[in-house]
Amino acid sequence: MSCRDSGIAAKRRLDGYAICSSFHEGLAIVQDLKTSLYGYVDPQGEIVIRPRFIDAQPFSEGLAAAREPEVRRVGFINREGAEAIPARYQAAGFFSEGLATVLVEGKQGFIDKSGTLRIPARFDKVGPFSQGLAQYVESGLTGFVDQNGVAVIPPAYYRAGSFHNGLAWACSRTKCGYLDRQGQIRIPFTFDGAGDFSAGFAPVSIDGRWGYVDRQGKWLHEPAFALAHPFSEGFAMVGKQVSSQPDQGYGGYSGPATVYGFLDERGKFAISPNLLGSGSFSSGLAKVRIPGGGFLCSDCYSTSYLRPDGTLLSNFESGTEFREGFAIVSDQQSHFVIDASGKALVAFAEENLIEPDRDLLRFAATRYGYVGEAGEVVIPHTLLHAKPFSEGLGLVSVKDTKRYARRLFIDGRGNAQIEVPPEAGDAEPFSEGFSLLSLNTRVSGNGQPLGKSSYGYMDKTGAIRIAGEFSGAQSFSEGLAAVQSSAEPGEKKWGYLNREGKFAISPRFHAAAPFLNGIAMVTVVEPTGASKGILSGGAIDASGKIVVPAFHPETDPASNHPSPSPGARKQMSREWIPVRTKTGFAFVRRDGKAEIRNPIYLEGGTFSEGLAPVRVAGDPHTVRWGFLDTTGKLAIPAAFDHVRPFQEGLAVAQDSSGRFGYLNHKGEWAIQASFFEEANDFNGGRALVKLNGFYGYLKTNGEFAIRPQFIDAKNFSEGLAATARIVP
């Protein structure tokens, strides 16, 4: 039963508005659909502050950050909508314990409610205050600062949470534990994951399983769950993996699944794990997901709200968690604010719900440049954008007095060599002497193309040597470039151009990938009688001949080709081709005379350095990745949640706790799995990683060659890396 079916109706309708946030201090953000400006509404539907802002944040401690049109800076308003703190900041966040985060000339600090800068803006990144301390980030690592601006806990941690119950979780490079407000370790760093304390307990994980400890580190419930949330209103939501689950009052389903329930503060189940999805309790209710179509509709779900006694409030098509006693729910046509009894208070025409963004870095101005392998600036950070170097040239965007931006190819000293024609909509780095350009066509007043799509290939003199009306195109690889013909929709086919712009392989494929070591993956549509046909794939050589017979493609072959990095492509092999047949996954030799097949292999990737990643089926709850050798032996056991092909002797791998590390050919950690947010392949002895919102580069021994300090960054290529810094 949806909320539409239940006849839900609200006394008040705001058809010209979209609701954009949950309620914070009794007010939610709304948008006027005619002007696109933001204001604030109360739960009864009264517009308390008329929409006049182009950016608005939720209220905290009586104030909200907001920006008016034609004003380049952000200030704070009070609950009457009047200016409380003048607009003089690049960006501003939320008040917590009397202080709010602000961005000033690319750095972050804190102001009080008078607008006085209490803690100077000297940090790369800061978080809100909790129990007198706030996180800050320096060179990618995090520590804690007090309200006097004193760094009481130095930046030494890869991850950390806020202080609750006098303790905060923090993680070294590989393990997590708990600190007190003086920075002393109160619970040893022995966990693979950790969460905030609440009601005297905190969720922690070991070997991918979650449990709860008290403030002395003693177990309330030993690790047994797939996930666990902090306690809220006396209950903690946990997830449990099961092989099958019958109908137990919250909908019927079967087969392997993660189901959710709630523990009480004794560590016992108060609500058994039989929910398909759940959030924590708030305002006496927990948002849950239950089947909406019974056994006949396996992907139909609805949102409901669970009471502590296990009964349900009602069913809705979708909804938010309750906050301050209110939730926002939707039916097929309208969006409602409901109270904890399920009563609809006000209806809106649209919803555009976004979580409050506490990351001020999104407002910071950035400029790109290039650094060398030791982090030295080779080309200053004055560029609007930059892509990796290829064939001695880097593609960049620069400011121009006549146009907003010009796109240039520069050399390793930053000197302009080639300008991208202004008629080009996009450009790619050079590959085999050509840069792929998308060429603009005539468009209508609403932006719809009036002509066929056009692509071209520019040489290093700046001349467009190949151009055609194609619906799609790829860069050159091994002397050939895949392009899609611009026939009528449904008839578009992919073929391959040679360097003279002639079709070396005629357009006849449904999809096509770049050539790699003389082989390209393609798919075709095979007729099946009265129906239009089914997708089938194969591998072709440079003459267009099928060298590996048709197979059943799992995805578009273009999505399964190796990294375009020239260095990476040289290491990839097409001696064995990963394919999905109608009976399962296999590797087939390029001559078609042998194959590697095992029913436990679910999918795989391209061979590189003699090993190929494969996804291996285990028990119903575990599907892991490992590496296969060319004899068909599982050379590196399937023990990882994710892996990438080997490059420069190392392969990125992610363990069951979400940590990224690098394996050697023996399957050993050459670089121990660590709490990085991202980890990329090695290129030129450097690997790009992300830590606490900033990018840096590792050496092959696992030490930082360049500490995390960039707001954006690309892989090293030809001894240089495109990076972005925050500028004042």
C-alpha cells in the first residue's frame, strides 16, 4: 500500500515549491520553482523566510549560512531572515558549541556568533566541535584542536570520529582504537573499523564482523554482524547475512540477503533481524525498507516506519528518516511532511532533498598545474584544468580575455604548442599522433542537436586530418580507432578507421573496444527469428576477422578495456581473452584452441604480468577476488573485496574492511592495506591515493613521495602529474 493508496492528504499545499532538506531547529529549506531561489519553511507549511538566496544551509544554534544573488561571499542569517553576520567568507558551515567553520583565502578556521575569527583560518580542513574538540587535517592526516586553537592531539591519524562519551575513535594506517580528550589511547588500536560511542557503547569490527564494546574496551556483543550502527534512543541497528529468510511480518523474501534488526542496551535482540533495510531510531521511529510487491515483484520495495514494539506506522513509496519529529515522504505525485503519528501536514510539488554539506572545500577556488616525482612544481598552478601528459603534450585550459577559456596543448615547460579549435566541444590527449575532438553542431534554442554528431582527429600541427559524422568515437590504438556511424537510431554500428580516415573494418558491430595487442572485443546483434535479436560478442583481429567465436557479453566491451595509459597498455595481454559464455565465465586463447573454465569463476579481467583478476564464488555470503595464472591455477587466493590488474609489479587490492593496499606477485602485501579513500595503479613508480579529502602519491615502498595536499590530482604520466590546489 503506497501513501497514495492510503488516501494521504495535507491541509496545506505549496505547489510552487520544492522541499530541499529535513527540519533543523524547526525549519527546512525550500526552493521557489519559478525563481530557483531558496528560503525556509516550518512544519505547518508557513514560509518563514521568503526565498531570496542562491545558496542556503540548515539552521544550527539559531543561525544559517546563506548567500544572496550578486553577492560573492557567504554570511549568516537569523531565524527572521535578517543578516546576523556579514557576508565575507568564501564558504561557511555550521555552528557547533558556539563556533562555525568558515573558509577564508583557501584555508579553514572558526568564527563565533559575533563574526569574530576565534581560530585563524590556517587548516586544510576542519570538522565541527564536539565535547570541546574539533578534527583538523594537515598533510592528509587528522588531529584535534580545542576552542582556543591549540592542537591538543597532533595530526597523526588516517581517520577519526568526533568525541562522544569522552572518547573518539581514530585509526592508524592499519588499525583503529579510541582516544581520550588528552590524546591518550584508552582502548588499544586492535580493530579494523570503529564508530562513535553512544549510551556507553561503540560499534567496532574485526575481520569484517561488527560487535560492540564499552568504554573499557570490554565486549557487550562480540563481532557477529555484517554492519552495526551506534545506539540511538536505546537501540542499535545491526545487519546480519543469511542464506534465506521467510516472511516474519515485514514482507516475504528468500535467498541470500543482509537483514536488519535492533539490539537493546544489554546486547540482546529487541527486534529480530528480518528487515530488508533500516536506519536508526529517531523520534521514536526507524525508517525501514520492506517488499512492496510480494514474491511476484522481487525489486519492488516501499518505505515504512518501525516502532520500538515492532509494529509499523504505514507504508510509503519513499521517505526520509525522522528528524525533530518530522519526515518527508512521497507518493507518485506529491511530497509530504508527516509527523510521528503519520499525519500529513503540508504537501509540496517537488522534492530535491540533499544532505547538509559540511565539506567547505567544494566552495574553494582551485587551479591546476603539474608537479614532478618529488612534488616539485614544474608548471605553476594557474590553469583552469589539466589532463595527464601523453606523447610529450599536456591538455590544459587557461583563462582568455575574449573567451572564458582556451584549450591548449603545452610542452613539459608549460609552453603552448597547439591550440584546440574553438569549434571543438571536447578534446582528448594525443594517442598515436592524433587528438580526438568532438565537433560542435548546430543546436536548437533548447539545446537539441539539429544536425548529426561530428567527431574529428587533430594532428600535432593543429590541423583536423580526419572528420566525420559519427555518433561516437574513441582514440587511436594500434593504428585503428573505433567510431560509430550516424545512421538512424537503432541502426548505428561501430567500425574502425585507419590513420587515413578510411574504414579498415566496416561498421557492423553493436559495440567495440580499442585494440590491444592485435585484438579488439566487439558485440553484435544476432537475429532470433521474429524478435530483433540478442547480443553476442567476440574478439576480432586487425582485419576484422573473428578470432574468438561468439560469446555472451556481460557488459559493453568498451567498458572492459584496460587503462588508456600507454605504460599500462604495454603490460596487458590478449593471449587469453576473458569471455562470458551462455554456460559461464571462461578465458579463451586468442587462437581459440584452449580455454580456462571453472564454475567457481564468476567474472574476470585482462591478463597483466602473467596474472588475471578473477571473482570467485564462495559460500552464499562471500564472493571475493583473486588472481589466476595462465595455467588456470588460482595463484593468489580469492581473499579480497576488489582488485585491479597488476602494473609495475603491484596490484591494488581492497580487503573486507575497506582498506586499500598493494599486492606483489606472491599475493603478499607489498604495501599494507591502509585506510585510504582511494588507491590507484602505479605509474612511473608513483601511485595516486586519497586521504581525508586530499590526494598524494606513494612510492613502491609504501612511503609518501608527495604528502596528500591536492584537492584533485591525476596519475603520473611521462614524469609529470596534473594536480589542483586551493587558491585564495
